[in-house]
Amino acid sequence: MTTADLVFTRGAVFTADSARTRATSLAVVGDRIAAVGHDDVHELIGPGTEVVDLRGKLLLPGFQDAHIHAVFGGTELAECDLTGTVGVEEYLDRIRAYANAHPDHLWITGGGWSMESFDGGLPTRQLLDSVVPDRPVLLSNRDHHGAWANTRALELAGITAATPDPADGRIEREPDGTPSGMLQEGATALVSRLVPASTPADRLAGLLRAQKLLHSLGVTGWQDALLGVFSGRPDPSDAYLTAARDGSLTARVTGALWWDRERGAEQIDELVALREKLSHGRFRARSVKIMQDGIAENFTAAMTSPYLDGCGCATANSGLSFVDPQELRSHVTRLDALDFQVHFHALGDRAVREALDAIEAAVEANGHRGNRHHLAHLQVVHPDDLARFARLGAIANIQPLWAAHEPQMDELTIPFLGPERAAWQYPFGDLLRAGATLAAGSDWPVSSPDPIEGLHVAVNRMEPGATDGRVFLPEQRLDLATAVAAYTAGTAHVNGLDDTGSLRPGNLADLVVLDRDIFTAPPEEIAEARVLRTYVGGTLVHAA
């Protein structure tokens, strides 16, 4: 009888397998799961078997992230980091310190600041000028849909009161029309195109830095939501291909090729060629990313009815559809016929409807081809569209961390949506009850890449550490098993990794060990759990 290379025993095992959700032991032979069960698994223990005692711990399938920007996030870790605080003075202190520590940098770049820190979500160039007056500064906000620039950066870009807004963005302005220092959406490219490009070595280092962090959080695979040149950022594809070829890519990665919204169907042949080029080992680029709208906080998310103003009255603005809805149907139908998966950024209810309409057009033309198209973010979903996910086979790609009361939600979103639309936000429970398949991701570096924090919010609809007791739309909470399945089996389904995401014999041994059984702990303590070990294909890639 074959003996196992690795056995986990005497603990809690959550399989994410509907046939048997719980066990106490699991055996691995080579890179595959050989057995899942109880005392019967012990028969596979031999003299060369490594035995991991799970007493007081929990074994899960490795977490997967359905929407992340790993290379960007890893690169930003080496830049001016403004995450983890909302204090304006703290921002300025960090920017000053970073600039002083890097006198040779021609530009000061980085980001992570929160819109809630500034009146109306709009920082000014003068604040940056007070700490770095002589070099250009460009700092992305937390959601990466806007950037804060100082006067020197605006001058170098030639942006003046006479500069028109680009079609896909907005230059915020002072009363006389002078640029104020805040650039929204596509307007960021007016400045970011001048930032010195990262080198291939920089991008590879960023990927490996990100991979190390993600493995420490139990993440064994992900879908990188943007491969291509976007808003002045260089294409991270080369980093993945290099790491896949030299063996340093230990995670399993699906890449989403960027759909250039300034072009049309003529780019599809290029995407086909890239799909062939960017596939090696554990990396493959089989998805196409279409950003259909912006975000609610800067009023660029596409809505079916106008945003409200500060007085609660309807404005003339219903957000932006970056791709013409009729053309979107044609593009998605062609991509589907070529067996591309389409990965939509769809945040407002109009963008969600436009994406679903495009998938419906593809299904009508091509039949159900099993390409597992998915809609990411889903902040506002019209109730009329909930049932369409299951009918069309469209997967709901949720970012649970955003579904909680916090200042950006309470001050910059809810008042401008109004009570009816505000109640349609992040409808995880409704989507589940309507039969949708759920996958989950982080959108890091927009928000934390920690799946355990995401699980906490999905179950509690409160941020970790929240003390005010306010639950954000409690009827949309998920039970823990469903939330874990979204971060494991659901995302594995999105990524076409059908032999991962659940612990069943024959599947790849992508595993994570937590320091406690979160299924037996109070729900409000989920975020306190920590990752002890992470395995990819039975190989240990992280140990605490």
C-alpha cells in the first residue's frame, strides 16, 4: 500500500466539498490529495510520512483571490505607503519622510490614502507642495480610481485651466478653473504617463514580494485583474511569464488581459495572440478584463438613475459607461465565441445590467459555452437583475471588505445614492438566494488582501474591530461555510482550476492551516484567526 508524504490528523478539516464538508484527517501523496476522512487515513502513515497535528487548528483549501492586482500591490509596497491611517498630518509626515529618504528619486509615487480624509474626498496640490515643492508627486488613492498630484507634477504634464477633461475622467478644479491637484479616473493618465517606467526587474521583484505576502495570508492562487498598460502603469505580464518560466511562481495565476476602452474589436486578434504567448506552467492568461464603469465615491459608477447632490436633489450625472453598451454586446459575443472568459468591472447598477445584457447576447448567439464570465465589485445591483446571474451562468465576484459601515460609505456614498439604492449595495445574501455562484476577492492594493478579514465582513457585515454595533444591511450576511466556499471553490471555478478549491481525493494539495477552528468560534472573532502554514501542491510555501 502506498504511504503518504504528508498527513494532517487529529483536528478540524473543512473540505468545501458538498459531499462531505467536515473531516479530521487528510493525506497527501506527491502534489495530490490521496485521502480525506478520519482514523482510516492513519493507515497511510509510513516511516517517511510528515505528520502535522491539527489539534486546536483548522485545515482548509488554500484561499484564492478572484480579483487582485498583485504586481501593482507588490510594487507599491516599495513606494510611499499611505495605507493604515486616515490622518492628513500622518500622510504628510510619511510623504516628507519618503522624499527625504529617496533624494535620488525624480518622482515621488505610491498611494493608499483614503478619500474620507479630505473634504468631499478631494485633497489639494497645496498640501503636497508644503512637503515636496521641488519634485513631482503623484499618489493614488485607496481605490486607485484617482490620484493626488502636486503643482510641479501638474506643470510638467501641462495641465492648466484650459485643459479639457478627458472622455473617461475628470480634472478637479479650483473656482477659477485651475487644477486643484485631484485627478479622477482617466485623467490620472495625463500625469502618470510621465512617471519613469518601472523596469522588468522592478516588476518581478514586486510580484515575488506580493506572492510572499499572499502566501502568508493563505492565498495559493489568484486572478490578476489587469494585464496590460493602464493609466500610465506598465504591463505586469512580463513578471508573471518570467516567474512561471524560472519556477519562482509558486502560486497558480490566471491573468485578465486589459480591454483598451479607447479601441474596439480590432484588438481581439491581439488578445488571442497574447493568450497564446502568456501561458506557461502555473500562469495562463485566458480572461479579458473590461472596465465598464468607475466608482460611486467620485460619481463615475454607472447608475440607472442620477446621483443626488448634497441637498438630496437629483443631479444631471448618472456616471460613466466606458464601453458603449451596444458595442459591449458585440465584443463580448465575439470574445465568448473565442472561448475567452470576460472579467467585468461592474460597480453601479447600470454597469451591472450592461454587463449582464452583454453576456445574454453572447449566450443567445453562441449558446452556453462554459466560459465562466464574472462581474466584479457589484456595489449596486438592481433587484430586477439578481435572478439573471443564475440564468446566464454569470458569476458574482464579490469584494466583501467593502460591505460595511465606514466613513467612505457613510459620508461619500450613501447620501448621494439615496435610501432606495443604498439598500441595494453588496447584495451577497440576495445573490446567493437567487442561485448565483459566488467567488471572492480583495482588489488589493485597493483594500487588504487578507481573506480572513474578508470572511469576517462577509459574515458580520462589520469591519474587524468595529465597536459601534452597526451592521450594514444585515439581511445580506453570508454564513461562514458559504463565505469560505466563495474564497476557495468559487474562485477556483472562476479560474478554471477545477482540481483545486476543495479537499477531495485527486485534487491538488493546495492547503492552508489556521491557528483555530473559526467554525466553532464566535463570528465576531473570525478576524483574529491567523495562518500557520500554506501549501501549494503539497509543498510548504509559508510557515509562521
